[in-house]
Amino acid sequence: MWALSNLCGDDDLSIRDEIVDRDIVRTIVRQMSTSPKSKCYTKTASWFLSNLLRGKPYPCYDKVIKKIRRFIF
């Protein structure tokens, strides 16, 4: 997940969009909500999700925000 976080935060938004299109967001959110995780894991997952929302144009709302709502709320 650390590598994915770096890729999402890169200036090349096509990489971020590819990660979103492959539905990796849903997998990460599912992992976060199934069982307790270490503090380090939670921090890295949060960093991953925040990097997904970086850059303009922003990623498609339906592909990201709706999937992470369960993680946030």
C-alpha cells in the first residue's frame, strides 16, 4: 500500500486514475473496515486515500468518494 500511496501522489495523474479505475480503492476500504489494524497500517491507508484526492482534475466522484464514505463515516 505504501507504493500505491507514492504512485497516487505522483504528478502523473494517469497513474492515479488507473489505480482508481482498477477498483483498488474498494479493496483498501474493505481491508480497513473488516478488522482492527495497526496504527502504521491505518496511517498508510489514510495517506493512500488522501493522495487519491490530490491533483487537478480531481478523480471522478463516483469512483472514489462513494467508496470511501464507509471508511470515513
